[in-house]
Amino acid sequence: MNVPEDKSTLNIYLPADESALSEVVVAGYSGKGRAKPQPALGQAAFRHYLRAMPPVPVDGLRDSLSGEVRVTFSVHADSTLHNVKADRPFHPAAGAAAVKRIEEGPKWVPVRGRKGRTEINVPVKLIPMK
């Protein structure tokens, strides 16, 4: 089909075909936005639980330290937690405290009854042991 040089647009009309939308192909799915395991008591209540945790006394610490520790773990179909790990904590005691808070905390709900990985930032405050 030749388009005249003096035309900037071209209207093309195709006959309607009822079977044209019978198949849908999804390409380039990145996996972003996938559902993740959730705390059974809800996000707001879980964050309140984390913020309400007392400071952790650490032997040999001179000054108080505060920060967040990223904790990754898997939630299996039976709601048990596995492979709970602190990712580059700002202090070894902070990593241990963050892992303990997740392991001893409220239950988690898996996604549609399947195993899934998740991560969460856990606030931790370390204080000198007296």
C-alpha cells in the first residue's frame, strides 16, 4: 500500500472478526507485584509488635545503636518459618535480635497455601549492658 507524501495519517479499517480475541498471550512477565506471605494478624499490628520490642542489652557496647535489619525467610504451606537470616546487620547482636523477633513473633500466612519467600525490615535498638 502506498501512502501519499502529502498525508501524515492513514486510516485503516479491518473487518470485524469474532474469533480475534479468543486467545490472549502474555509476554514479558517480570514477576514484580507477586503476592508475598503476610503476618496472620495483619501488617499494621505486626509493625506495632516490632516497634514495641524492648532494646537489646549488649555486653561491651559503649553507646546505644539503632537501626533496621533486613530479615529474609521462607513461609512454608503449614505456616512454619524456614531459613530466617539477617542480611548484613549493622551489628552482630542486632542481626541475632532481629532473627529472634521474627522466629518468636506472630504466625505468618503463606500465599495460597504454598511456600513463599519474603523479607522485612526489623527495627532494633541496642543499648550498653549495665
